[in-house]
Amino acid sequence: MDTTTAPRPPARPTAAAAISVRGLTRSYGDLAVLPGVDLDVATGSIVALLGTNGTGKTTLVKILATLLPPDGGTATVAGADVTTQGHRVRTALSLTGQFAAVDGVLTGRENLVLVARLRHLPRPGEVADALLRRFSLADAGDRRAATYSNGMRRRLDLAMSLVGDPAVVVLDEPTTGLDPEGRREVWQAVRELAAGGTTVLLTTQYLEEAEQLADRVAILHGGRVLVEGTLAELTALLPPARVEHVEKRPSLEEVFLALTSAGSTAGTTTSTSTRQEDLR
Amino acid sequence: MTTTTPTPTAPLATVVADTAALTGRSRTHVLRSPDTVITTALMPVAILLLFTYVLGGAIDTGSRTGSYVDYLLPGILVITLATGVSYTAYRLFLDLQGGLLERFRSMPIARSAVLWAHVLTSVVANLVPVALVVGVAFVVGFRPRAGVLGWLAVVGVLVLLALALTWLAVVAGLTASSVEGASAFSYPLILLPFVSSAFAPTGSMPGPVRWFAEHQPVTACVDALRALLAGQDAAGSTAAALAWCAGLLVVAATLAALTFRRRFP
């Protein structure tokens, strides 16, 4: 973890869960997207909310970020209720949405300074520079974000969410649409975040991502949490695996990364062929 | 303007600081696309030249003093504002579509700051093409006789009108479903001056059209601006214009606040 970042605030009370959801419901018309969700995220842990598309992951995340009011049930973030204490929730929680919400007209640095000013931090410029270094964006800091590759936009997006050291960070499908390199960069950033004591709730549809990152995994299906536990607890739910001898072949991802990582430096090498035109 | 503030509980200092930060961002957007200022001025200048040199000679304004440019300019300025505010709808729509509005709403900031930043930027940015158009008017023979107070009143009417039209643009930006839709709302606004006293006296129009022309805000604004620029007694017409603009402003801002709250409860 980069030591140039601002010192973390003293440890928050660990007694309360960072996120606590009880019987949360939300419908769109007749469609009950969330028929009743219960979920706890302990302070300082990484919890992965695993589910296929359309299982209500984003709806749950938006309710936690106070972007969407729930129909029923309760949800608290750092002890604050999402429906009645929205401002406190927004202070404690930072959301990185499914699509990188960066301002393409502004430079990477200007994006970070803007967020730092909006969080009323005393030295926005220093905060921005520290985050640019931490996310390997220092060289690109004075370029417009519209010129960034997908992976860089994602990292800038994540950096913007970390301005002011929020206690809880929610990542909605942080690696969807990224190439393997970009995915690994985001994973590394999430690990560093958790190492610093931040609580992380991330949604994903990739089993591997949940395995790689999470202390605990909650499987969301049909708007309900089916099971929740550590990876070991979840794998113990099924009968023990038979021992088989299978020739280990490298995965395509391993081949790809072995070939492409040679001689390249992380951060600035995302192939231009994967770069999408910025529409803004 | 408390009616337009979705979070009346936010301390004023926070509202001001957040609005300042976001206005700085919008200003950067405008400064990095100077073409938007030029294109805003382009069509009004074209209409100005067209009417001055092609159609104007055939229009009897009933005025013995001053050239047709003097008569024409106020309407052109209204058209300039109506064109310019469509960029605000466009930028707001892009914020909405690109997820930036969502990011701002998920942060501990004054909610009203998000809209105010766009509105304040719009008002200031639209005075630039207005100044450009006035500059062109001078070149083609515009000779105002207004004093300092008259010019101040002209600026006041234009700023209030820009503010009212911008809040309409905010409604359009928040409710649009496409980029084209976001700016299309300004087309009727641009046409409104043609059914007013902007280009020809309303007296020459047939009954119902004349009634409409005499009871719509553009005529009130244009008459006031014309009298002010000509250095004539403009107290009555200025009061009428300000009343129209203030009424329009209250309605548009309320509508924008309601739209924002309905869309983002």
C-alpha cells in the first residue's frame, strides 16, 4: 500500500456491521426485483455479492447508495439509515457504479480535485496527486479522461470514489468490460483498499473474482441471498470432491498474460484495439 | 429561490461551496468547447444580416427615427438566448446519461448545487454570444441612444430572460431520452420571436395572430429592450418585461425542481 496517501481516520467501532440489510424490498411495477434481502457486511471485510445479470445486485447497491428508495425493510450503512439519514450514509459510503462515471472533458487530475472539493477536503490538489500516484495515473493526470483506455477510466473512477477515505466502498461490477490486465489492476487496487481497513462490498458475476477477492461471498438469486459465508463454508455445502488426476493445462488467460506482460508496464499499455470510443 | 432548492436543510455555506466547485467544472466544459459559443452566435447573426440587407427594406416599422437594425436587434438577442440555452439541456443530459449525475447524487453534497452549477454557467456563457451579436449589429449600423442606466436595464432583462430560459432547458435536459430531444425544446423558443413584435409591428398581423403576438413574453421583452436601447421612456415596458421574465422564471424553476425530485426521489 502506498504510504503517500492521507493517514486513515482512527478505527471505527467494530461492534456494528458496516452494512446491515434486513427484509429489504423493492419492486418496479409488478416486478419484485428484491422480495426481501438480508445481508450483513462486517467492518473491514470484503464481501462479494455474486449473481447473474438481473438478480437485483445493482438495485440493492443503488438503495445502499441512497440513489433509490426501498419499498420496505431497513438498510443501514455505518449505523445510518438509508431512508432517513441519507447525508450521513453518503458521507460514509462511496459508490463506483457499473460504468465509469468520469468527466471526459476534464483531466484525470481535475476529476479528482473536483471530487475532493465536493467532499470539502482542505488540500484538494495534494489529495488528487496522491491518488494519481497510487493508481499509476500520474503520467496521464494532465490528459483529458476521454483519452484514457477502459482500464485507466476504471482506475480513475475507483480513485474518485476513494477521495476522502470513505469507510465503506461499494463497487458495482468493477471489472465488467475490462481486459484481463485491467481486471488484475482493479483487483490489486481493491486488495490494497481492504488492507487499509476499508470495508468493501462488490458485486460481480464472475466466480473467479469472488474467489480472488472476497473474505465472504453472498450468492444473490431471484432477489434473495441464498447463502452467505466464507469460501470454505460455501464449498463445504457440497459433497467433498473426488480426487482425480487431470493434466494441468495453462488457461488461455495465463497464456495471454504471460505473452503480453513481457516488457510492458502496468497502467499505460492497454491495447488500443480494446479501447472504446468515449461517447461524451 | 427556496422553491428550487431540493434540500432546504443543507447549510448555505455548503450549497455555495458545492455550487462553486460544480460551476467551475461547467465553466471548463464551456471553455474547452468554444465552438459552442460561436455556433450559438452564428444563426442569430445570419438572421440579423438577412433581415437587415434582404427583407428589412420591405418592412414598415412605422418608425421615422433609427434604422431597421435598431428595430430588429432585440428580437435577435432573444433568439440568441433561446439558441444558447439548448447547450445547457445537452450538457445536463450527458451528465445524466454518463453517470456523473448519479455520482454527484451519491456524494454528500447539496443536491441543488448540481442544477445551479449548470444554470449559472449557462447565464454567463450565453452573454458571450449576445455580446458577439451586438458587436456585429454595431458594424451593420446599430446606433443605440441608451445611457448607462439604460444599458444596465438591458443587461438586467437579458439576464433574467436567460435565467428563465435556462430553467426550461434544465427540464428538457432532465426529461429527454436522446441527445437530439434534449436540444429540440429550443426550436419553438427560437420561432416565438417571429410571432411577436420582433421583426414587424403587431398591428400588421391578422386578429388571432396579433392577439397572440401582443400577449406573449417575447413581445414584452423586445418592446422593453427596444425602448431602452433607443433611450426612450421605457419604465412601463421594462416593468412588463421583468414581470413576464420573473413569472416565467418561477414557473420554469419550480417545474425543474419538481422534475428533479420526481426523477430522483
